[in-house]
Amino acid sequence: MTAVLYPTKPPVQNNGGKGGGGPSRGDDPYYKDHVKWIGLWLFLSAVIMLFAAFTSAVIIRRESGDWKSIYFPSFLLINTVILILSSITFEICKKKLKTFQKNGYRFWLGMTVFLGFMFLIGQIYAWNLMAHHGYFLPTNPHASFFYLLTCIHGVHLLGGIIWLVFLFLGTRQIRDVGSTLTSVRLASTYWHFLTFLWVYLYFLLKWI
């Protein structure tokens, strides 16, 4: 049975004076959610600017004479699919929460965490493949950018996994579905952003 999880904001009660004792703006859950979204998008904007700067550096550095194409592990395509699947499972997770299917929400959230860990393990495996073929961080500019960009992305993804783990640990004590849904939406926005970022980096590093 589907329930409405987005009640309208309750009217402000008039307590008849300055000392009415009503909730302050800082105690307003709607205001708090608004602040959280602003904070998230400010952070994502900073990440976008960071990788935009790296993109410019890659394009400029590529014109130098010491730029040489590196061995690019084909396994990274499988890893890309894994991360895309994790975004799909996260969307299923949200739908389960919206319809109060607690077990389904917990299962699909757990699947998202699992796929996230699989992606990180896959990145480590890809780095080992690179090293096996003789490509290390200082080998040439292309190899340096590969390790640097994939490592920075991996650190951000690890932060997302930690966030999801905390959400998963709280699945047994869900009291306010609306508040939980807000947290899940924030996390899913961050997660989908990292998925899109990785697809971009994959084509940038492979085809540029």
C-alpha cells in the first residue's frame, strides 16, 4: 500500500505575542532539509570545478611530446557497468522506502553498498593490471593522470559508501520515514553524481 510521504508544511500557530514560544527557524525540519541540499550542491560544485581543472590540464598536457598512450585495462568497462548497476539498485531502494517496504529498502540499500565495494575492489585490480604491464604513477603523463583521477574519484566514492553504511545501520530503527527519505535522497544524488563522473572519466582517460 502506497502512502503519502510528503505532507504539506503545517501552519504556523499564532501564540499571541513575541513570547509565544513557537519553534525557531533553526528547529524547522523543512528549513534544515533546505540547508542540507544547499550544502550538498555547494560540495558537488566544488568537485565539478576540481575535475574541470583536471580536464583542462589533461587536454593541455596531451600536446606535450612526452605524452604516450597507456595500457587501458578492458576490465574497467565491467567496473563501469557495476557502478551503473549500483545507481539502479539505489533507485529501487528509494522506491521501496517510499512504499514503506522496509525489508526491500534494506535489501536494495545493502546491494548498493555491496556493488560500491565491488567497484573499489575492481579499481584496485585495474591498478594492479596497469602495474603488471609496467605503467606506474611516474611512467608518463597519461599514466600519472590515470592514477590521480581514478584515485580521487575512488576516495569520493569511499566517502559515499561510508554514508550508505550509516544509512544501512539505521534501517532497523526507522521512526520518521520522511526524514529518512530526505537522507536517502541526499545520498542518492551524491551517488548518481559519482556514477556520472566515473563514466565521464572513463571516456576522458580512454579516448582523449
